[in-house]
Amino acid sequence: LRNITLSPGLSSAGDWETYFQERATEIGLPAEALTVSDKRASPAKPSTPQSPEETLMNIQIKKINVRQLVKFVHTVENGPRTAKVRNLLVDTNPDESGYLDVTVAVSGFTLTRNQ
């Protein structure tokens, strides 16, 4: 497992939308192809001075091919922030273009300091 690092200056949920947009542009997807929604932060455990906070998010991507999807998921999980893909929901387009509409459920982790 990777170490979870404390990122000063970030809110408890962090700026996850920007993180996902940066990962998308790395693989050649336009940032506007992504829609990030449903942010929910789980409560931190008060028993430890520093504990990870999990933020659950859904990312919707329109018109993506299989190669781009695999690269996107890989860069999200192996990027500079700690994130885990929890679920993929894939729909094919009826126009037989080969493109997919995808919803990716992601958990993002941020180290918080309990006081």
C-alpha cells in the first residue's frame, strides 16, 4: 500500500474534480468530457491523531473508447493522490460508433488531522 500524505491547503474533500480533469487530459480526453458528482466525505476516526478521510465520487464520461477508459482508470489509481476505483458502469452507444458512456465510482483518500 502507498503512504497517504497530508496535503496542506486542501479542503477535507480536496479538489478532486481538478485531479480527475488533469488525469483525463494526460490521456487525451478533453476535461469537459468529465462530470464529477455525488461527493460525500466519511467521518474521520477520532481515535488516531491523523486518519484518512474517504470521499466517494461518481465520474461520468461520455464518448470514450476502451483504450482511453483503461488508461484513465490506471492514471487515477496510480497518480499523485490516493484514489481507488470502486465500480465501473459501462453503456454502449446505439450508433455503433464504438464509443462508450461510462460512470466510474471512485473513493479518494485525504489524510486529516483530528483535534
